[in-house]
Amino acid sequence: MKEEEKTDMPNIVVGLDIGTTKIATIIGYKSDDKIDIIGHGKGESTGVQHGLIYNINKTVDGINVSKELAENRTDGITVNKVYVGVAGRHIKSIEYKHVLTRINGKNFVIKQEEIDRMLDDLYNISVPSGERIITVIPQHYVVDKEIDTTEPVGMLGELIEGYFQLITGNESEIKKILLCVENAGLSAEDIILEPIASGLSCLSEEEKNQGVALVDIGGGTTDLAIYCNGSPVFTKVIPIGGTIITRDIATVCQITEELAERLKVTCGTCIVEKSNADHYITLPQFHAVQPRQINETFLAKIINMRVQNDILDQVKREIENSGYADKLRAGVVLTGGGSTLKHIKELCQYTLQKPVRIGIPEYGFVRNIPTDLKHPMFSTALGLLKFGINKAEKTAEIPAKEDEPKEMPEVPVRKDSKTKDTPTEKKKNNKKKKDNDTTGFGMADYIMRKIQEFFEGLLDKTS
């Protein structure tokens, strides 16, 4: 490829979502302030349960399938580096306060570099053994114990108190993710908390500023992320998702999980009163002469039990415990594959007593992305892609630091003459200076030179 062709190549970024029910790889780049998708693939996820990897080989197989499908849709692009998500019951959230003292801070404005340094410091703090910091989320800052703000850059102050949310995860679980990525012939550019990634793709900036709760109902987990003043302020992972509803249906009705999933999607509803008691569903039986039937209301009761008690009630409890329940002026956004359950929006609205909408990944992407990606189940994968593009863009735009130490300029020596010494004159001046030096080691040289001159004079006279 010619050099000029290389400069025209866009910066390709890849998002990898290792979920409980699917593994998705999405390839894209930034074009005219919008993200364009040039390749995507989906593979089965048979090595993950409740967001945790339990079988490395099966997970690697799923990654390879999704990666190859995505690559085949591109014009010869090979995937090497990915931004990968993390979730699961091992995720924890810790509130932390960090202080920065600025000498003579009343005379100089706070710079972004100082705030970035505060964030970087937190990645090196001590956490419980076996855990690792995944990300640091700024909450707010207090300048000189007077001004509470989310944007301290540009202000004057000698003391900055930063309040942060540290997201930690089990180190062995994170190593499993990295091992799977590595065994698939890839390298992880970064690991991102999945609800944060989902928020990037299906929340508007206005919603984040007004205050909104994102509820991502996946196959193995339900992830909660609360945003206020434009930033995430609270996160929680509930280790229950849509897969357990499918298993309940399979167990109660004594059918396969594949058939149970189909019944849940086509005939199920989250609200019992919305079901049709007169509609009967025929269930195939392997060892029975006559097939068995259940009515739609019976199926709805199975689904409602899990959704109400184990998902929405827990979400409500976590929102109340977060301290931000009264600040969600934009309400709740449901996303993830579980958000497509019939009437879950209405049930969520009734349970949480807040306005609810279904979130699809649409913010920041071109309008003509593949139709099958315009689905809540791809919110995390597309969010990972967007995160990677934003990070690459930010890294490329970082200017050279103005306060970087520079080589000190030579201090000019004042001279009577305006012209500089030539090399010859410098040599003469150095000799003259040396000859006139009568201090320290110069005195010894001076005496030896005078003795030498004395003997040379005697030799001249005798000759």
C-alpha cells in the first residue's frame, strides 16, 4: 500500500461484548462526527453464566466466530485490538475522597492536567487483596471548601477536594476476560464497565444532565447506572437477568430451554392482567401420548414472578439506596435484550413510579447502521465501540504541555564591545585569564611558570 493511501485510512476501532447469551464484535470508525459501522458479527456464548466466564475454550470459540463474521463484512480488515466490557456479581463500587493542594493557587487557574493527575493517582491506591480497579468515575469537586462543582477547570483555588466512585472487580475474573481475548489472537486496549458503555450508546446528553437511571437487562445480569449532571454517579450489578426466566419456564413446563426462550418472546408478558386466559399453548412432550397445554396467563405468572421480585424490585431498592432517587428528572431508560419482554416498560413504570422508555443504541451513530444492530441487545457492544473511538480521539488531540520543562537559554554576558569575540580572540582571552589567575591552583601554575622563565633567562645569558 502506498504511503498516501495509508494517510487516508480511518482510525478503525473494535468493540467486543462477551455476554451471557451472545458474543458480539463490532468494527467502526468516526466519519463526519458520526460513527459508521463497517463490520459486525455475533457468536454463541456457551461459556458464560451470570456475566462470569466459567469455560475459557467455549468463550474463545464464541469470540472467534463473532470476530470472523465481523471481518468478513469489511473490506479486508483484520481485527487485532479490542475494547472489551466487564460485568458480573464481582463488581463493586467504593466512594473515595482525594485532595490536591495547590501552592499559590489563588494566582493560577486550575488546569485539566491537574484534574487528570488526581484521577491517575486513584488507579494506584491500595484495594482489598484479589481486587483490581476497573475505572474511576468523578462525582464532584469542592474548591477551597466553598464552591461545589463538577467542572473545576478554569477556577482559582488552593485546595481541591475530589469525590470519586471507584469501580473494582475480582482480579481473577478480569484475568479470565484478558485470557480469552488473548487466546483469540487479540489484545485488549481497555476494559470498560458494561453499564457505562451502554449509557454511551442509548442515553442523550440531556437525559444525563437532567438525571436518569439506565437499567440494562442482559442475559445473566441486570446492570444499573445512574447519571446526574452529565456523569455517572452510581453503578450496581444485579446478578439476575433474562436467562433465569427462561430456565424457570423450562423447569415448570418441563420443556427445553430453547423452546422456553421462544415461548417467552412470542407468547409471554410481564403483566398477568395483560395475558389472554383463553389462549392455550400446546407443549410438545417427549414421552407422553397426548401433548400438554398451558394457557397464556400461567406463562405470564412465571415471567412476572422473576421480573417483579428479582429484577425490578431490586432495581428500585438500589435506586433508593443510592441517594439519587429524587434527582431522576429524566426517569428510567430500559435497555438490553431483557427490555424487549412484552409490557416490561409498563411494569417498570408502575414499580418505580417514574417515566420509562426503551433505549436503543442510536446516539452518535450514522442513521444507516445495519438494521439488526438497532436493537437494545447491542447497546453494550456499540457503547464499547463508541468508548474506544472517543478515547482514541481524545488521545490524538492532547497537545504538548505548555509547562513542560524546556532547556534554559544562555544568559548573555554584558560586554563593552557590541561585537562578539572570534574563536582566536576567545583563545587569547582565556590565556590572558589563565596568566592572571593567582588564586587556588592558578597560583601554583603561576609560580612554576615564573621559575621556568628564570632558568630560561639564565641559559640565554650563558649562551
